[in-house]
Amino acid sequence: MLVLTTALMPAGCEGALSTVDPAGPAARTIAQIWWVMLAGAVAIFALVMVLVALAFVRKRRPVDETRHERLWVIKLGIAFPAVVLLALLAYGLIAGESLLPRQGPDVVNVSAEARRSQWTFAYGDAPGRITEHVLHIPAGRPVDVSITSTDVIHSFWVPRLAGKLDAIPGHVNVLRIEADAPGTYAGRSAEFSGVGYDQFAFTVVAHDPSDWERFVGGGTP
């Protein structure tokens, strides 16, 4: 039953706002970090449960207390969790470094400006082009989103494409997103910003190369 339940868990993780159903490189890295952290947490939890269970087992014969303490307390109780946590920290730092936006010839620059109940998007490749509530990007290319706000703190989040980043008044944060394939991806302002914030949504539309060229040229993709 446990094996069956574990096997079925990923099936319940699919959806428009699922962080473990990635559709781009950044989201895939974040999902991998989540699974690795979960595996590490399960390993430590399992060891702790074993130690707790052994504490209730009646001793049937004398034991060397010093050796017993060295094995169960120092090696398994301290050393094992420390090694696992340090390994997770190193992995998280390395994986997190890959999420940072870096300059490159294929990078597309867009801006996202938040205000209560509205997102406004502008495009470096199409000066003067503005869209509201819908962000257009090319599929298969990295996109740097410059995020800010005109009133309170909001949060730009497209779970299947990247992590979450705050939109702060008077400050610009840059988030790297990328979609593997053309399609529509749901986004949310995942920050309490007043009444109705839970319905403060937007959409990211990823286009194939021809549709993207049509969009930046002023046409309708």
C-alpha cells in the first residue's frame, strides 16, 4: 500500500500551478531541489524513527555503553544528519547558482509592473508595445523579467516556469524564466496585497519563433 501511494503521489502534482510539474529549465531545477531536499529529510526522519524505536527495545544482554554511545549518538545521531545537511546545502547552493540571470545572445528582456489587480508588461524587442495581464515570451529562449511595483509589494510567480520573486516599489528585481515549448502558463501574484489578492492572476503565453517575430513586429500572434 505504501509503495502504491508513493507511486501515485506525482500524479496528484500535475496542474497549472504545480511546482513539481515543470515546463522550463528554471522550474525543473527548482523541482529537482525539492525532490532532493525531500529525500534528505526522509533519510534523517527515518534514522530518527529507528533510533526512537531502538530506545524501547529491551536489552537482552550487556552492551559496551561507550561503544554503544559512539555508534548511536555520535555517528548516527550527530554525524549522519550533519553530513546529509551539509550535502543538501552544497547541492542547494550549486543548483541555486544556475538560476541566476546571466547575459547571453539569446536572452529576451521584458518588464513587469504590478499594481493592485493589474500587471503591465513591456518588451525590449518591441519598444512601445504594452500588454496587460498577459506576458508574451518566445519558447525555448531565456527571458529576463524586470519586476517592480507602483504601490505595495506584490510577487511574480509562474510555478511551471520559474520561482517566485517580489515586486517592490522603487526597486527592480530580475527573474530568469524559460518555457520548453509553446503554450499557456498560469501566473499568480503570490503575496498578500489587499482584498482580492488571491484572484490577482496573469498568464504567460510562450510562442514559437514565427509567432514571436509577428508579435514583436506589432502583429497578432
